[in-house]
Amino acid sequence: MQVVIDALNWIAGLGPMCMMPIIMLLIGLVLRVKFSTLIKSCITTGVGFCGVSLVINTFISQVAPSVQAMVERFGLHTDIMDVGWPARAAATWAYPMAAIVVFVVLGINILMLLLKLTNCVMVDFWSYNHFIFCSAICYYASGSVIIGLICGAICAIITFKLADWTQPVVEEAFGIPGVSFPTSNSISWAPLAYLLNKLYDHIPGLNKLEADPEAIQKKFGILGEPLMIGTVLGALFGILGGNNVAGVLTVAMYTAAAMVLTPKMMQILMEGLIPFADAVKDLLNKRFAGNNFHIGIDAALTIANPSCIAIGILMVPMTIILAMVLPYNRLLPISDIAYQAMWLAAYPVAFSKGNVVRGFISCTIFTCIMLFIATALAPVHTALAISGGYDLAGAALISTEDAGTHFLSYILSLIAGLFH
């Protein structure tokens, strides 16, 4: 088992620009995808991921100091340190039952496909860490390894079914045919996003408001373009962070760059991913007639959507405000604040057909819940990190915004706690 864990950690440690091409290559070889198509798709996808990572990481590195300054200026002090999603993921893979959870979930996915209980082919093995996280926190809640494994399996089953339900909406909203996003930290919010969007349909004013990027640009002209929106929001971050003129201009330009360049990098990624997904779907559909398979990959791909980017940027100051005013929150949101809301925005954006206003309202509601969950999971998160050898750097409690997005896993952990 340790060999499997080490192999998975090694592949995951390469980052998505290497990890996804390796996974695609292995799957393509097994399914006998035409080699010339396969190798070009793999490399192009890796290049696309590299481009997205460069843009987003550069944006985060430039915005993070201003966000930190905003936190200090607003006097936000909490006792739970946000260590960021990479630390959460690393601690998750260190869970002793991690490899078993991977095989359990893989077996469930294959069995559901054979029984025609799902059409989701979950190829993103890195995102299996979400099911491991569910299993781990349920183990800590119940004290039972078996209950932990059962909860991880239930999380996977529900996630695959939600992927089937949302796939047509995802395909239309994000322009990625034959792809779904069965990552539980994002798709768990899909039912609530759907219900909220239905509610907005009955609110006067909001139900008639067209606020997708195209409508905003048409209404406000040049001021409605992603380029200008990014510039204005970036300048606002710089000012609130107490930067000098040079600092404000720098943050403004990097924010504008993120708004403009991320979708362009995603276009390159799609040039690689779509031919691969189409080839895999065609082969599977020929071998298993009557099915309509879709490829399950990480919902992080949605952060290239203009509406998701806009909402994510708007949620930076909103998250800080919520962290200040919510009486139950004890998390200092820093590490994931620059992009976490982009993931949360995926399904509000999909169901509202890109409406930024509806998406922003939904994400504000989601963030309130997320902060509550992140605070509630801090003791379990800390125990998981310690068992995985994570250095707490003197912090008594740690958690992450990412942990707070695991809505379904948290519900399952509450149920698991009843069996302690």
C-alpha cells in the first residue's frame, strides 16, 4: 500500500501540468486511443495547465500582500490559521487508509459504470483526495475506520450522481463538451446553487437583471470589459491594502492580466483536452452501447470562465468582511482567498447562465457556510495534519477555506459522529 501512496504522491507532486498528461497517456494507452492524437492532446493539455498556473500564481503572488495588508488594517484577528489547500491535500494523502480509499472509489466508479448507474468516468485521480478527506474526517468523528471508508464511498456515489445531473449544464455554461466536474468540494454546492437560482427567478428586479459578461459589456461599454473590470478591482485592492501609487498600479495590472489571460490559457488547455475526451468517449460508447459517458476532471478548470473570475475577485474583500462580522468564525482567510471563490462560483455561474450578480449573491451565502464549516473542522483538520507530519509552526489550530468547501463531507462527518 505504501508503494501506491508514494506513487500517487509522486505523480501529484509533479503538479497538474505533468500529472494530467501522465494520467491521460495511461488511460489513452489502455483504451488504445490513436497515439498521434493522444500524445498531442497530452502535451497540449500540459502546456495549457502550465499557462493557467503561471497566470493564477502570478496574480496570487501580487494580490496576496495587499490582501494581508487589508486584513491587518481592518484588525481581523483569529485563532485558526489558514494553511491553504495544498497543505490540506498533502495531509489528506498522508492518511493511512488513503490507498484503500482510492481503490474503493475506483471500484465503485467501475461498478456504477457497468451497472449503468452513472456515466461519469472519473479520470482525475488527484481529485480522489476529496474522497480521502471525507473518509479521514469521518474516521476522526466516529473513531471507526469502517465508518470512515463507508462515508468516503457514499461521498463518491453522491458526487458521481451529481456529476451526471450537472453535466449538461456544465457543458453549456463552460463550453467543454463531454466533461463534468465531480470534485466534491465544488459539486456539493450544486443543489443549493440550483435552488437559489430558482429563488432569484421570483425576486422582482433580480429576475429580470441580465448580468452576464456580454450583457455587462454591452451596457457599460469599455467599462464592462474584463480588462477594465480587472483594472478597477485591482486598483481597489491596492488602495484598500494601503499601497503607494506604484503598488496600486501594479496590483491593478496583474488583476487585469488575470481577467484577460486566464481564459486564453484555458483555450489552449481545451485544445488538448477536448480531442482526448472525445476519443475516450467514442471508444467507451462503442464498447458499451447505450451509454453516454462523460469525463470527470477537476472543477478548477472553471476558474478560466470570465464570470467565475469576476466573482472570485469580488469575493476577496467580501470574504474578509464576512470573516470580521460573522460571530462564529475563527478562521483567518488568507492562503486560498484569491481563488477559492472561483471554484465556489462554478455552479452558481452554470445555473444562472453566467449572471455575475446572482453568482456573487450565491457565493456570499456559500462563504458564510464555508467559514462555519472551516471553523468547525479545525480540530479534525489539525489532528489530520499532525498525523501526516505537518509542521504547525506554533499554531494551536489550523484549517483552510478549502476544508470549508467540503459541504457534503462535513454533513457525513456529523452523521458519522453519531456512531462514536
